[in-house]
Amino acid sequence: QVQLVESGGGLVQPGGSLRLSCAASRINFKDYAMGWYRQVPGKQRELVAQITSGGITEYADSVKGRFTISRDNAKNTVYLQMSSLEPEDTAVYYCNAAISTYMYWGQGTQVTVSS
């Protein structure tokens, strides 16, 4: 059974930084596109950033210049480095792995940006 386990969430002040990690198991990690999504209550889950198996990255306009997605295929892990955090970044962040028609999700990690 595929497992995606997120970590690194928490409470941070505005302007602060956090790094999220997502460790994958039971998939051929290097072949998957990996992504980070976020969701707040009452709203749809939205794409934050994604990185293809070839290392091409894409970001939501709201996080460009502040967030960086990266992957370490040797560790089967994808990261999201978040800087200059804003209260509007508060959400549950989900890791996603996708290949062809298959898609897997982690359980989510809460990020709260507040003073």
C-alpha cells in the first residue's frame, strides 16, 4: 500500500519560514510527479507547487518567489520550503504523488501562520 507521510507543519509567525517534508514508500518514487496542495475549511483543495519526475517545477501565483519545491529521489522525499509566510498561507498541506491515471495523497499537515 502506497504511503505518503508529511511532516514539518506547525505554528509560525508572519514572515517566518517552515520546511515541509513528504516521505513516500511503496512507489517507484523517481517516476512520479510530486506535488503539494493545500486546503482551508469551506474551500477547494488547491495546487501550491509541483515537480515532475524530470525536475520541472510549477507554482501557484500566490506562492511564487516565496516557496520552493524540491525532491530527493535517493530518499524518496519531496520538500516544500516556505518563506515569508503570510496568514493567508494557513491551511492543511497535502502531499500528492501522480503517474498516469494514478494519484495518491498523504494525510496532511497543518500550517498556521499567526502572531
